[in-house]
Amino acid sequence: MTKRTKILATVGPASDSIEMIEGLIKAGANMFRLNFSHGDHEYHSQTLKNIRTAMKNLNTTVGILQDISGPKVRIGDIKEPFELHRGDVITFLKEDILGYKESNKSYVVSINYPELLDKVKEGEYIYLYDGTIRAKVIETGIEIKAKVENHGILNSRKGVNFPNTIIDIDVITKKDEKDIKWGVENKVDYFAISFVQNKKDMQNARKLLGDYKGKLIAKIEKFDAVENIDEILEVSDGLMVARGDLGIEVPYYEVPTIQKSLIKKANMACKPVITATQMLLSMTQNERATRAEISDVANAVLDGTDVVMLSEESAVGEDPINVVDTMSNIIQKTEEIYNFAKHEKFEYLDQFDVIQSTVTKLADDINAKGILALTSSGQSAIRMSRYRPHTKILTFTHKKKVLNSLTAVWGIYPIGTIKESQTTKMFQKMLKELDARDMLDKEGPYVATIGYPVGMPGSTNTIKILTKNEIEYYLNLDTKK
């Protein structure tokens, strides 16, 4: 069985060895996430080296996503954990202090971005410890006072969210600038930008890439990002539905509908979308996933997501390979009932789109064994994916970098690179490469696409059906004559 929906696995202490990474790839991982909220450059350099060694050992292509930390707002250090109860008051000071208990029901803290306190208004909410503690602002001014509305334990350096406040801060920190520079130097495929608010944030991130053609993924985890999604999508190469902070920033009951809306918008715009956070979280410690988690993964697949992501489950879990294998099995079974036809209703983006739509319909109509897509920029294969064909898209590119960038796209199987420029040699090279990998059905048929002039982005203009006889002809053809 093969799956069309991709798996992005976070690499961490439980999974960063070459042997473990090879196991994850064999189990179904298509991409690996380097989480720059943890670990230094030395650690990530070694992890990246291990991933590329595993890729070479298995003669396969996987993608590398660098997840940029962003300006995570946190409580400062406190003397000892606070056990907070409904009615307690927390005072937020704008200077950096060691938090303390002022009286029986009164506590004093600071945050690492004190300028945000000037933006908070009375009646708005502040969420602490990644959403587990809710406090309503009752007084603003030199200091901010908020009344706690539920019980919880608060520790040092825990996350803070302002779900009603437009904070409008630079989402690229000095640390992020150094991390992105590392990513450019080490040629990662994707950069995931955290806490995006609007298109300006993505444009600023793009400037830091310089001439490097890495792909930018906008992490949607703030309420204002949801409101500005169309402009963000326009300047991004893809989206990540980051449901962790998003579930704090918006009412919890809106998360499923927002997820479906974001996936649909990304599908329509022909840009890959990743669904992330707590997909199989219980498997961090348990052998089996919960029924709810299994349904969550299945529903993301049915919604049309390109990628499902694992975080703690693969980074620090007890059995990362089992987790990836479980997710792969869920995807494969769910795709048996996938509604391929729903994507046929998409409007053409341009005349180039008509060709790709025609290719996918032709391949499905003749029950082709595969679409052989030779693409210079990757766009023709991505456009084919937009129409969600039954037929797998076996993709070849002229550059390895482009091949790696297709690992996040639904239904695409990145195969190899082709340097040849003659039509006959290109067809032969694609077929021989598949044959060498034991992926070629010599009975056919296949639908092949190439473009003229060769190597020019957006030039795919030739469609050819390869039958059994033609496959045999190309495989045996002596192109040296």
C-alpha cells in the first residue's frame, strides 16, 4: 500500500540517530522537522547530517523543515510555583522582577515582552501556562491587574497568550535571524515562521533568505493570522495549522472549523498545508493511540491536508517508529474513502492549470500506473496534486533542491533528477530510474509530461501516453547511436 498524505516527524533526543531516522523513513516519514525552540546549532547540524546520511543510505528523498522559534511570550522567573484559584489577582509589572506571592490571594510577575502590557485593555483576557490558566484584565496603567477565573499551577517561564489583543510585534527575533541564516547556509528546504500576524511578517522573513530559494511556511496560530489569512497565503509557500497556540487564541470550539477552512483555502491556492499539534500525543508514552486521535488524523486527511505532523511523539516519545507506522496505517486506510472528486470543482488558476488538470483526468480515465512528471520549478507537479488524482505523481526534476521541496505535497513521489535535454533521453531516463527502483510496471500505461524549452519554469506543454510497447522501446533504446 502507498499513501498520498505526507508525514512530517519532529526529530529529537529519541529519534536523532541515523539508525532511528532510517527506521522512521521506512515506516512512512516523508519530512523531518528541526525544532529551533530547543537545541543549539551544533546539535541541529549533527541531526541534519544524520538525516542526509540516512537519505543517502536508503536512496530516497525526504524534506527538511526548520521550525523558527519566534517571539514566544513567557512569564519571568518566580520564587516558587503559584497555586492559583478563582478570584486571585495577578499583577503584571513592566520591569523585570523575580515573581512572588504578595499576599494570600495576590501575586506579582513580569513577562519577557513588557511592552505588550501597554496594548492590553480592561476586559480582555490573558492566558497563562499555554492556556491552562485564564485571567481577566481588571485594571490597566503603570501595572496590569488580572483576576484569575480557574484553578491552576503557574511555574517560571511558562507561556502567555493575549487572545483578544493585537500585539503587533516583530515575529522575527535576533535569535531567529541567526537561526534562519543557519538554515540558508545548511540548505534546509522549508522555514516555518512562528506567530505570523500578517503578510508583512512573511515578507520580512523572505528578505532574510536573500537569493536562497527556500520555501516559507506560515504557522497559523494567532487570531489575527486567521483574520488575515488571504494576504498571508498570497505571500507564503504553504501553511501550517498550528493548533496548539491557535486553540488558545481562538475559542476552542472554533478550531475544527478554522482547520477545515485553512486547508480548503490552501488547496484552492495550490499551496501545501500541514496539520500539526497533538495528533497522536498519547503515543509519546503509550503503545497505542486513542480512538479520538485516530479520528483526528483521519479527518485531517479527509479535509485535504497535504501533511500531518508529529511533535513530542517522535521527538521524545518512547517508540517513534511505532508512532510513524501507526500514522501511516491510519492515512492509508482513510485514503480508501478519500473524496477525490471534490477537487474537480476548483476553478483554473490560469491556462497552465488547464494542462495539469487534463493530465490528471487523463491518467485517472485510462487507469494509468503513474504520471511521470518532469518539472523544472516543481509547479507543474504541484498543480497536478491540486486536483487530487487517484494516479500517483512520480516526479523528476532538473535540480535536487526542487525535488526536495516536493516532499510536502500530497500525492507526489519525488524520484530523481534528470540532466538530459532530448525528449527521447528524458523518457528513457525516467523509465530506467523507476525500473532500477523496482517501481516500474512494464505493462503500463503511464502518462508522461515534459516541457519545451527544457528547464524553463512553467513550460510543461507535452503530454504522452506510454504503452507497454513504448515502455519496452525506451528501455531498450541505444541512445548513443
